[in-house]
Amino acid sequence: GQAELTVRCSKSRRTYSIVRPDHTMICLQNRTVNTRAPVQTTAAAPRPIRVGNARLSTLARAEAQKVATGVVFEPMTAAKAELATLEKVQESTQSFARVGYHPECEAAVNEQINIELNVSYIYQALFAYFDRDNVALPGMAKYFKEGSLEERGHAEMLMEYQNRRGGRVALKNILMPEMEFNNAEKGEALYAMELALSLEKLNFSKLRELHAVGSKHEDASMTDFIEGGLLDEQIASVKRVSEYVSQLRRVGKGLGVYHFDKSLA
């Protein structure tokens, strides 16, 4: 473009000095300058951006410009990598929802599902035993029936979580539990409750192992799910069954079992 310039002449040396608006000077020797006509100049190149005393490269200058204008994230550009992975997904065998879910975490969740279902199955057997007419402890039967439903509910929670993360639920075999729980030394009530306490503690240990797998792979979603939905409730179950064991040991095998059963009914 055109710029207003100041021209200074030195007759003795036939030297012309052109002073730009930014006070820089161009010296022209042995050349004729038309001081009446505007001088064609090229626009000055932008000065390098400085950070402290360091000059920035072109790439760094572009990044600095992003910060200056507030553009720090380009979603369409960032999403291209994910779009490329979706093209490879087979609808019948793979999940669109899977993101950051390690195969070891998926396998560990399936293992915990199997544990919860096994415990639920044992509690079903205990419910059936105490509901017999020749055992007739309805409070114990009610307690173990509710416990079975609770453990199955935990298994269903884990199945739903597996599907949310894009994993695949893989159910495994469930072993046939014992069906007779009479114990001549302790009596059926104390024996059954000590068995339940052992199962609750085992379940808690397995949940901690599941949490460790999530922590190993830095899966914040998985660890948060286990902490918020399973671990606290499991601790409460261990405490409750521990109290029942203490009470049954105190009352013995006689009439005290009848009164304890009434408290559960």
C-alpha cells in the first residue's frame, strides 16, 4: 500500500534518506527520488511475539495466538480420531460405548458377578432350610431370603455397569450349595450365621481385589462405582452379621434361638 514518508536530501553526497512513520530510515545513493509522488512500500512484517526475552517460532506464535483469542480446544479436529475408530466397529460383536475400559477390568467385573450369584445361591439354600416345617425358624428364613435377593441385586448392578462401559457380560457356572445346615455342636442357627459371616467377609475381600484392578488401570469410573455402590454396603453387612453371631453364641442352642428368630421375623 501507500505510506506517507519523509525524504531528506544531502546535496553534497547525492544521498537521499527516506524516513518511515515508524522512524526507521532507508538510504538511497546516486538515485533520483520524486519527493512529490507517494512512495510504494511493502507492509512491514509482524514483529515476533516475545515471551520474556525469547523469540517464538511460527508454531509457538500460532499457539500463543490461540491463547490470546481464547481458542484452546478444537472439538471437530479432536473428534476425528474417535470417528476413525467407530468406522471399524462391528455392530454385532463390538460396542460403540466402550472407551478407556481395559480387558482386565472387564474380566474382573465378570468374576465378581459370578461371586455375587454364588453367594445368592447359598443364601437361597439357607432360606429353604430354615423354612422347613421341622426347622421352623421363619425369622432366619426371612433374613436369608432377603440376603439372597440383595446379593443378586449386586450381580445385576455389576451387569448393568458392564454394559454401560461397553463390556460383555459372561456368566459362569454356579456350584450346587449344601442343603443341610444342622450342626450338633453349635446348632443350625449359629452354624448358618457363622457361614454367612464368612461369605460376607470373602465378598468384601473380592470387592477390594476388583477395586485394585480398577486402580491398576487408572479407571476412575470403575473405582468410584465400587466405592460408592458396593464397598460401604458390604462393610455394613459384615458388621450386622458379626453382631448376630455374637448374640447367637450368647444365647446357646435352646430357647434363646427361638427368641433371636423372633427378632428377625
